[in-house]
Amino acid sequence: MFVTIYGRPGCPFCVFAKDLAQRLEARDAIDGYRYVDMPSEGLTKADLSVKVGQTVHTVPQVFLDDTPIGGFSEFDQYVREHRLLAAAATH
């Protein structure tokens, strides 16, 4: 599974999502991740809304492979529910 995180500078939840993805990658629990700095790539929330398929009000927006799952809270919940960090620690 590849994680893509769309975020903005100065957003603490964007930093949390990126940190979580880094921990998952370090434990080989994901195939990798990409952090997309929206302003530096010229992306707006309207652009992201098109990709997500509904209006986006907040960042980060996290995708697992190409499926949007929500923000940091949903990403963290997914990791906990699927025990990705715990499972990776036992390998």
C-alpha cells in the first residue's frame, strides 16, 4: 500500500500524518509514501476536492493507494484498526 498525503505548511495535522507515514515506511508496513506540499505544487482545496470526489475543507487529505480515506484522524484510525505498526514490529 502506498500512502499519499496532501498538506500545507504550518499544518500540525499534516506533520502528524507525515510522521505516521514515515514510521510505517521505516517498519515496512507500507510500500512508501509521498507528501504533496499543495502550495508549492500549485494545488488548491478545490483541486483536491475534484480528486477526492467531494468538497474538501481541511488538510491533510490522505490516500491509501488511490483511495481517499480522510484526514489524519482517519489515517491514524486505519493504522490502529489494521494494527499496521504492531504487525510490522513482529516481522
